[in-house]
Amino acid sequence: GIAADGSGFDLVGAPDGDQAAFIQVTTGYISQTLTGLTVGDTYDVSFESATRPDLGLPPLFWGGEEDFNVLWNGNVIGYFSPTSTNFSEYYTNSFLATSTTGTLAFQGVDSLGGDRSAFIDSVQVANDPPVPEPSTGLTVLLGIGFFGFALRRRSLAH
């Protein structure tokens, strides 16, 4: 669902505007189909999350500490359990794009039971920067070293 700042869900200070998504219990689920991915590239997901204040009394316990999984095409790429009512940034494990489209989902786990809620906002999917091949880095370092050696040798000759 969607909760607004100051609503009955006690959301305060959504990081990206004045509302955030929320998930509850094991049936809580939000998803989005992503397009424009590059096959073979690796991607990371970042987001901000907070827990709803725990305002319930036993045995109801509604509010805080809803844990959840983040899934890419049905595969878990991260497990999270926010414990603060203040938003914090979280990062998933990387995933490899095997198609130009895929589905990103947040699925409630609700390990503690009860009617708990987690807020999710500012979801970002970013392409990992390429890591240079070791041979490329070594070639660059050797080139810099030879260039420095040549300059030093030249300055000694004068």
C-alpha cells in the first residue's frame, strides 16, 4: 500500500516526497516491472526503509519491525529487518540481467508475527561500474612506471 506523512500509519518524514510504500505481514507484496536493462550487466538496488511505530498491545502487536525480502525475478537478492522509525539506506546483493526486462519485488516475511509494517521509499536500481581487468590495470601501472623512469633518466642526462 501507500502511506502519507501524518496518516494513520504514523509515517513521518518520507525521504522522497510525503508518502512511502508499505508492506505488512507475509502477504504484503509490492512489485514493479523494469525495462531497459542491458543483458549481461550487473545491477544493484538501493532503497530507504523504516519500521512503523509499534503501537499495539499483546496479542495484537501492530506496527513495528516487519522484515522482508527483496526479489529479482522471484530470486531473493536481500533480506532486511528495519528496527528504527527513522529511514535508513539499504543495499541488496547484485543481480545479473539475463533479459532487458525483469521484476523487482518487496515481499513481507513477518518473522515476529502480528500486524507489522515496513515503509519503503527512494528505490533506485543502478548499473554496477565495470571493474577493470587485472591485466589492464597492470598495463596502465607499467606504462606510468616506464614514463616516470624515462623522465627521470632524461632529467639526469641534462
